[in-house]
Amino acid sequence: MSVHTGVKQYQCEFCSKPFSHPRVLKMHMRVHTGEKPCQCEICLVSYSQKSGLILHMRKHTGEKPYQCEVCSKAFSMTTYLETHMRIHTGEKPHECEICHRSFSQASSLKLHKVSIHIGIKSYQCEICLKSFCTTCELNKHVMIHTGEKPCKCDICLKSFYNINYLKRHMRMHTGEKPYQCEVCFKSFPSASNLKRHKTIHSGEKRFQCEICEKSFNSKSHLKRHEDTHRKKMFSV
């Protein structure tokens, strides 16, 4: 009856949190006891809840039941899909309280705070002594010295330093354009292409010529303009 009446008569002896059903209380108690009765038969990793084991099993089975309606990319968890959707919507719910810059993921905000505001760079390159905020950044940097490019395209065999560069390259072959302009609905293969395109609508011109101070909305347009100055100089 407690389920229907809303009365929570079963209380946790550790934290005093009330529950309406003894089964729910029993599952909650595992937070305090550390009990993990749900074990993966493949890799023997254990979980306190069956739901955690079900999600884990998708790593082994490759099951990805949650699909993006925009680009059809599939994910194993709803949270991964929700984070991915921010690529298309442009939503950035995680704001830095210091500089008010926003990010789509909490992990990106955390890294931003450490690298920009705190300035902690604990990982140093043994070759050139340059320091980095994360091991991931350091590992990518070291490849510049070693020339290692472990991520290879199966279609044209071109190699890249990291998986993100390879993914961006693969869109040349697949034609995938997951980044859409919310103003004119034109799509682009990368976030940088979309950002550059948006300046057409905003009228923003961030790239200024040092010679005549004329401004442009893209670096390529500025470079083309600067070439006209160079040609004039050599023609004199």
C-alpha cells in the first residue's frame, strides 16, 4: 500500500533515506555495503545494479540502440546520444563561472578551467620540455617528434595523428555533414567549417589586413587579399 499512498516506511540504517518498498531499500543499501552481485560473465567486472551490467554488456555485444535522428549515428547509452545531439543543436549548458565561456560537456569545462584559469600543466614532453594539461595532449604532441600516425584511412590509406583527424577526413569519402547552420540549414563536415560559414550571417570579420586594415570573415579570404599587396610590391 505504501507505493500507492506515497508513504515511505522503509528507512536506510546508514543515511536514514526513506523508501516505499523493501526491494528498493535493499538495492540502495549496496551503495553503503559495496556489494556488487551483478557480474559480467565475459570480463568479470561487477555492478551493484542489474541496469549497470546491461549497459556494460553493450561494450561486448556492440549494441547501440539509441540513434541520432539528424545524422543516424548510434550510441549505447541515452546520455551519449544527448551529448552528441549538442553538436547539431549547438547547446552548451556548462558555463565557466570565471570567463562565462560555455561548453557542451562537463569534461570540456573542467579541462578549460585547469588549462586556462589554473594553468596547471603537469605533463612534460621529454624531447622539447613543452608542458601539457593532460596525458592525451602530451601523447598527441609526442607524435610530432616521432612522426607516428597510427590512425589510417581504410579507403585511401592516408594516416593521421589521432582518431578525430581521421573521422574528419572520412567525411570526405562518406559525404557526411553533421554540422548544420540554424539560419540557412546548410550543412558542413566540420565544426570549424560551420563556424566560418556563420560569419556570413553575423557579418563578423575577425581577420584584418595589417597593411590596409581591411577586414575579412575568413583567413583564406584575408590571405588572398594579402597576396594582392605582395603582387603590387613586386610589380613596382
